[in-house]
Amino acid sequence: MRRIDAISIIAQEGESQGALLVGNIGYPSRELWAVGDRRSNFYMLGSMGLASSIGLGLGLARPDRRVVAIDGDGSILMNLGSLATIADQSPNNFLLVILDNGCYGSTGCQPTCTDRRADLARIAEGAGVSEVRVAATPEELRAGLAGRGVLVVKVEAGNAEVPVIPLSPEEILRRFMAISAPPSPSS
């Protein structure tokens, strides 16, 4: 399965769930933009390894909303500590989807450790994440998106030809905060 196809499925399911989506930096965010821009998508533009942490924080801050963070294998390898925090906090409304293509896709497809020996599902289990699943087909991906915890999705290496997101970081933040901010308390 191509990464953009997996992202398209995630975007469709996210919309049907009313989920807030956090997109990993580089091409994954660009692909998310291309398959279905929504105000409830947060596109990361320059903080590799933090989609999992931002998504978890958002899930904890908004327990009333479904939150799905889309990360890559290279990014999660840069922030493995987030898996232990996800396990420790274990919010029911949060799912981390790791798109594992075995390479650093946005910088030239240099291989990551998952291309050789590292197994992200086993690492997440070792960190204490109670719900860890692996998907390699569209059907497995759809089924896994109903859960919480960590979903590792095996995808092909390569980037889709998609445009650069035409929003500034400030615009992305402003429009996302307008839709994701908690409701004001009634007086």
C-alpha cells in the first residue's frame, strides 16, 4: 500500500469519526493536505519526531474529542520516549498511527532501522502500550483506526507528487485552534 493511500484512508475515517488529525512533517503532511484538507488537520512543518507528542497532548487536553496522530518511522525513532508516555497516560481517545516505509521519506529515502531489524510494534509493546496493532492492507488499516494506542502501518517507500501546503505556520495554527479549542465554560 502506498503511503498516500494509507493517508487517504486515515483522512476519510478521521472525518467520519470527527477526529482531530496531526500530520507528520514533510511529505506526509503534504499528502494529508492533498487528499482532504480540513480545518481539523494540524500540519507539522518543522518539528520532526513530535507528531506523537503533540497528538498525545491534544488527546489529554481534549478528552471529549477523538485524536489521531500520523507519524513516520523515522520521526518516531527520533522520539521513542513518547511511546512510554503514551503507555503511561493511555488516553481512550488517542491513536498514534506510525506509517512505516523503512526510510526517511522527506529527505531522500535513506533507510531507517526499521528497514533492517527494528520492529516498532514490539518497541511500543516494550514501552508498555497496551493496544498495539500492525496493518499492511487497507482493510487492516480501517479496522485498526477504530482503536486506540499504536497502529503500525506498513507502507511502500516513496512520496506522492503533491503541492506544498499553501498556508503559513501561523495560519495552520490559527485555523486549527479555532476548531480544536475546548468549549468556553458557561456563565
